[in-house]
Amino acid sequence: AQSVTQLGSHVSVSEGALVLLRCNYSSSVPPYLFWYVQYPNQGLQLLLKYTTGATLVKGINGFEAEFKKSETSFHLTKPSAHMSDAAEYFCAVRPNQGGKLIFGQGTELSVKP
Amino acid sequence: NAGVTQTPKFQVLKTGQSMTLQCAQDMNHEYMSWYRQDPGMGLRLIHYSVGAGITDQGEVPNGYNVSRSTTEDFPLRLLSAAPSQTSVYFCASSSTGAPTEAFFGQGTRLTVV
């Protein structure tokens, strides 16, 4: 069965610092991978997705993620954190066939001034 | 575009009461699903549907019932509410064709007392 593990339920960075949120998945075949962001009291919004092709994927708000098959990872990064990036971030995986979207536990990002 | 619309946004129920959470989408998506979000547990799949007349159980289906009579609507019924069902519920929809992302509603915050 597919599963997703996000390392660190809380990450705190200073404004302007690098953001790194970790995501590892288990799958027998490369799945489709997603990062979603959830701002307080709101629904989930897609940040970026990997389907096929280029392994470095760029998303909205300056975020990007790199698919590493050998490490079964899809870590999310942003070179310089902004106060508005404070939110909860979810990594999710969808198998090649079927519509189920499996989520990680989420990582809450705090940004200190 | 309305996207995915959930009603109500907030609800308080007494233990044993029943209710229906409504979900509607206007994107002609085949796939619809319900998740519950609890602190530290990410989003867990309750039920999903790959088209009108077709539903299946997810990870945590007990205590919930669904039906899909039209492409647009996918209501979630709580048969006899329990305090353990206090949670935030999200409905999502996506196309079953290409590996597109899921679109989420704004959520329903349910408290069972």
C-alpha cells in the first residue's frame, strides 16, 4: 500500500531563511506526487505537482520540489521564507491507476521575524 | 467558477443525532472523495466515488454513509454522531483521466457534544 511520511510536524525558520520540508513515500512504482498548502481555517490549495518528465518541479509562491526516485523523496524547498508562508503543508501521493490521494501527516511551518 | 462547495461551514450536533454534509462540484469531475482532518493525523480518506452510482470505502469509513446519484453531488451522512467524529471534513474532486490534482472545498467544522 502507498504511504507518505513527512518528517517533522513543526518546522520553524527565520524570515529570509531557507525552507525545507521533507516528504518520503513508499511505492512499488513512481507515483504522482503533490504538495498542498493550507492556511488557517481554509481548504487545501495546490502548490505543485510531479507527474512525469522533469524531476525538479516549480510551483506557486516561489516553492519548488525535486522528485528523487532513488531516495523515494519529494522534498519541498523555498530559498527565502516570507511571513506569509506560515501555514500547514501536506505532501500527497496518487498511484498510477486509481484516484485515491494519500496524505502525509502535515508539517506546520512557522516563520519568525 | 464555484469549484467545490461544501455546506454547512460549521455544525454542532448532539451525540446520536444524524446529519448530512453537502458537497457539490461544477467541474464535471468523475472522482469525488471525503476526508477528515484531525490534528497530527493529516487527512484521512472516508469514502470516495469514481462516478455516479459507484462508491467505495476509504481508510476510516465506519459511522459514515455516502451515495452518488449525480456527477455533481456527493453527500456524506453521519448516521449517529459520536464525539469521535468531531473533526474538520473536506470534500475533494478530480478528473480520473490525467493525473490531475484534487480540488478541495473550504471544509465543514463539525463538533459533536
